[in-house]
Amino acid sequence: MGTQRKAVSGQLVGEAPVTLAELCRLCGVTAEWVVELVDEGIIEPLEAGSPEWRFPGASVRRVYTVVRLTRDLRINLPGAALAVELIEERDVLQARLRALEVVHRSCG
């Protein structure tokens, strides 16, 4: 029995800043919706007073997560904001735990 492989294509987004247009394209959202996310405090432009908003690269993951929460779970924006903060806090704690486990194994 042969192994089937699926081709995956996409764009890797790191920590490089993205423009409003890039953020909208990458996450499949409108600029108006991004403005709502900014108003809700979910994401922040790097320079709020600038005529063209640029966002930290990490905003792409955050916006995509909010898209999924609002679309799939029908959570409102304030609820999505809280959920994103909790998810990110969990990720930080899991990374710390993994680091402690590595240290513990190397000492034992």
C-alpha cells in the first residue's frame, strides 16, 4: 500500500511586520474588520499615528485565531479577545514547563 502525500503551499510569516493589506489578505478579512480588532484592543498597529498601519508579524496568528473563534464558535469580539489572551498565556506556560522538564532531565 503506497503512502499518499498532500502538497502544502503557503507563505511563512515570522516576526516581520505586515501591512494592513497583507494582514487582510493573509487572514481573509476586510480592513474594516481589522479596525474593529484594533478598537477592541486585540491587535495594535506598530505606529498608531501612521497613515499606513503596519502590524507585528505575530498579529497574523492572532487575527487568524480570532477569525476561527468568531466564525466557528460564534464568539463575540470581547470574548475572542479574552480567549486569545488565555491561549497565548497557555502557550507561554507550556513553553516554560518544557524548558523546566529539559533542565530537570539534564540534572537527574
